[in-house]
Amino acid sequence: MDRSDRTAAEGDHRIMKLRLTHGTGWLALLASGSALFAPLPVLASTCNIDFTQPQQTIDGFGASTAWYIGLAHNASPQDQQAILDTLLSPTLGIGLSIVRNRIPPSIEPSQGNFDWTQDGDAVWFMQRAQAYGVNRFISAPWTAPIWMKQVANPDAYVELQADMWQPFADFLSTYVLQYKARFGIDIYGLSLQNEPDWNAQTYECGEWDANEIHDFLLDNLIPTFANNAVPAKMTLADSFAFREDLVVPSLSDAATRGRVDIVSAHVYYDPGTPFTLSTEYGKHIWITEDSSSSADDPSITDGLNWAQVYAHYLSQRNVSAYCFWWLVGPGGGQGALIDQLPDGSFQYNKRLYTLGNFSRFVRPGGALVSADYNPTAGVYVAAFQSGADSVVVAINSNAQDTAQSFSINGFTGSSMTPYRTSASENLAQLDAISVSSGRFTATLLAQSVTTFVGQSTPFAVVSAAAYTKPALAAQEWAVAFGTGLATGTATDSTFPTTLAGVQVTVTDNAGTARPAPLYYVSPTQVDFLVPAGTVLGPASITLTNGSSSFVSLMNVATVAPGIFTANADGQGAPSAYVIPTAADGTQGPLQWVFQCGTGGCTPVPLDLGPTGSTLTLVLYGTGFRGRSSPANVTCNLGGLSVPVAFVGAQPTETGLDQVNVVLPPSLAGSGNVNVSLVVDGQTSNTVTIDIQ
């Protein structure tokens, strides 16, 4: 039975979960606030923030389309646009960057037969979200297709039939591939089951234990995804409880560890235990669902309670992404950011806007930085670096205004602009506050959340090959773009660590600072090599030019592949050549794949040669020498996934990587062919060759 056929009462069971807390229940204590007492003066201490000390990467914020996004889809054009702008726009609304979806079991009502009309509301929302720049769509089944289960009931908390593990892996694979082919939607992350540790009883569910998850990954899902070139990350295990127990066997086994891409959990019970293995192996921790069955409260009181939840998990529990439950819901509890009321109107809850105090200003690829979490009674602070923006979120749960002072290291700007949510304001922009000698003081309105945003970073860092963010790898060439970076222009192919008075220092996630080798400096550009040994995770980049010092952030990954291009912009013809080899093994002269003129560089036509001969494309790039094995590197050639003949460091040039791939004869006559590399699941920039 489709979920839309059920009664509203049944739907309400979805949020009727008890929020259980560790120890004395920190959320309950926070929720009590100070409203029980008469206002008293608040003695404020200085809040110390250090933007040069990045913590975990922030991957985004979101909520779910499950079951009720049709309320938005079927709304009036005016309401529909207001909902979309409020949820998705980073300028008009809260700028969510993650959309979570339910995989309907009815899309495969019987084995091998698919019905792609079952998810129209969610597809509509994802396609609209794409127009706002959202590209992180994560999905999970609440139940497998019922014909796979031991009891053919979507609400039965049972395991799959023993012979249905492979059909279920095929089901998940087909879902990802068909949503791309049919709807143009790239599924970013996929879970095998929503809350496998929760017997829902009155709505869709399914049972998996930790060992079964491991065995399913090892024997079914990993090989199926590899064979079918499924690009989605695996987000595991969407547990009811905020703990890593269900992924411990998978993280403990090197054969499965690499495909536990994201450790995901819900927060309906939090025992307070650390995510030890997740942290050890550098896995990002996502909260993929959170809500409360308490009575609905659209007020700032509820908004403050939830703001403290957001801040707690981000700053105290190493969470990289936070997703609320419903985007739009039917009301009746704290289950949605926006509720439809019985009269058909929509209620925009304050928890929506206090989430926006984070999500609008902290974009994917940003990082939490070191900050005093509770500097003053009733005040909670989290700070982030998001691109060029230094962001401070301050929650004042007190019943009176609080004058809070901030000391901020690594911020050289002259002002911070506040955006406030209160009983009467929703992300309201206020007058800028002056910052002097790394200090400022702000009066935090009683019962409010204020986000302070300032810019002190005069440069952005991208791959020198791909010209994209958000990640770079050790020994990858990078480019800093900005203004006032140097007083002159200089080039040095010996790669010194000081060039024309400019130095770049990379401080990694372990706190180790290393000088970066430099190749080129100018007032607007500095080319540097990410130092060898830089560990994974957020890293700060300090660029020093005489007496001036500026800080930016980057994420360090094992691989971050980029292909150099002839136009030095990450697009168009690659800076590459081809080597023809005759049927008898004789190699001909190499041929560059581009030609340059006054209008720039363009691809030249390539002849694949007679039958029996081969043409090998040699691409140069950076950021992929750290690949796990050549078998995990493929070249996408016009939609064909082709294994590479060689991948590794180019032997004579610092930081330069090389990949060789034999062009398939089937590409003859294709004309312009898009080319990209997929290295350990990470995709490079796309370049173009011309095959005649």
C-alpha cells in the first residue's frame, strides 16, 4: 500500500518517538531556560574564537521529502514559491543544501518490473532544488519491496528472505541509475535501510543487525555498485540511536571500510557514546533525521531549544551535516520546518529560521572552528569558516539582553554583520558591528539567535588543474586567487617556500604547520603545492606578505583529481597528447590534442587509426597520486567507463600526476567527447577531445 493511502493518524506515528537523552537529559535542562525566574543581570565572559583552528568539515543542512512534500507540490503557486524560496534560497531563505528522500517500495512491485511514477512529488522537489544549486540528494528505503521480505507487509519489522539480498542490491542500484537517466537527478548518498534498529510497528520498517549490514555490503552491495558504476556514496546506517554500533563491523573490516562513505544516525536516543572508529578512519558523521513528538510550538521558545540542539551536535559531537525530519509536514508535533494548518495555510516555525542561522551562512565545504561553546550563562556559541566568510552563531537563551564580548584570532576584517532571529525577526539583517584588534562586543537580544558574518580572507583556494573546490590532496598544486597577495610578480621552478616576500603555511587537522613550496606569485594569484604529509580533514592556509597575514580554509582529501587544460581554466581541451601504436607494436610520433590561436586553445581532431592499432591518451593532472589502486581509477569517455593503463605520479615533475588510457575504437566518429577521471569515487573536472 502506498503511504499516501494511509490515514493522517497513521502518519502522525512517524514523529511519535520519545527523545531519550543521556544522563540527566541535557536537552530538557536547556529547554527549561531561564523563564522560570525573574530576569537577572548576566555576567558575560569573553568568548574566544580561533579561525585558524579548523575542526570537522561541514557538509550541509537539510530535511526530508518523505510522504508529505506533496503538500508543497499541491499548494497554490504563491505558497509553492514561498516554500521553495524559504527552504532553498541562500539569499531569500535558509539555503538548505541536502534533501533526504524515501525510496518507495512500490517502484518495483514485482521482481524486475518497475513503476517510475510512484515518487512524483519527491522528484518534483529535487528537480526544483537543483535550480537553487542543491546537489546533495540522499535516499533511504523505509522498507524493501514487500515481496523481498520474510513477511509481505511493509510495516513488518523483519529481515529479507535469504535469497533476496542480491535482488535488493539490484533494486538500490537501479534506483540510483534510473533517477539519473529518467529525471536528471544524481543521488549523492544512499542508505540500505532507514532505522534498521527500530521496530516502527505502524509504518514502514525493516530489520538489519550490524553483522548483516557488513555481510550485505561485502557480498552484494559493494560488488553490485562497482559492476554497475553506481556513483552514489553509502550513508550508513541511519540508526534510530545516535551511535556507531551498526557500522562497527563494516568499519573494522578493510574490505568494507572504504565504502562506509558517511556514518549516518538519527538522534531519537543518544547514549552519549563516542564515534570512535568513525573518527579513527576519518568518516564524516551525519545526522540524517531529528524531530520531537512534543506538542507543536512555532514560537521562538521552540526555535531556541532547537538552535541549541543544532549547536550542540555540530560543536560538541563532531557532526558534519544536520538534517531535520520533514521539510513540510501536516502539523501535530515538532516534526517539520513548515507545517500546513487545517485551514490550508502554511506555518513557518521558528525552528526553521534558527536552523537558517546556521544553514544560510555555513555552506558545504566550510568548517567548524575552535570556539568557547558556553562562554556565559545561557549563551551558546559555534563558529565556522565558510569560504571567505567568518561566521559566529550566538544563542542567547536568557530572558534578558546579554552584552557578549568576542575575541577572534585569524580574523583581520573590520566589521561583522549580524543576522537575528527572535520572536519578531527572521534572519533580520542588522547594522554592522566594528571589529578592532580582533575583538568586538555585541548585545545579544533576549531569547534570540544571532549570526555574525564577516570577511577577512582576500583569497580563495582551488585546484590548479580543475579550478574547483572544495577539496585538495597532499602534493596537489593549488592556486590562491585574491587581491593584494604580493607586491610584485615572480616565478621560480625550484619551488622555494619564500618567493617575492610571500610565504604560504598549511596547518593540517592534526595541528602540524608546514611551509608550502611556491611556483608563482603576483598581486592576484599565488601557485603553491599542498605539502606532503598534510593529513586529511580541514586545514588552514596562512598567506603572509610582509607584515600582512591572511587565513583561508581548505579540505584535504586522499584524492582530489584535476586535469590540466590548455586554457588553464579547468575546461575545454586538456593539456595532453596521444601516442599512436601500430598493430605490430611500433609507436608513432606523439600528437598534442589541442591547438591554440588568438581565441584560445581548442581540441584538434584525432584519428584512432586502422584496425589493430591503438591510440593512447596521456593526460596530466594533479591530486590523484594517492589513489588506492589503479583498479579504482577509470576514465569516463563520452559515457564509457574505461580502465586506465597507467596512473600515478609523473616521475620528473613535482606535483604532476599522469594517467594513460587507450581510446576505444567504438568512439570513432564521435566528434567532441567529454573526458573525466573517477579516482576512488571522486570525479575530476570534465575536459573535451575531438575524435574524428
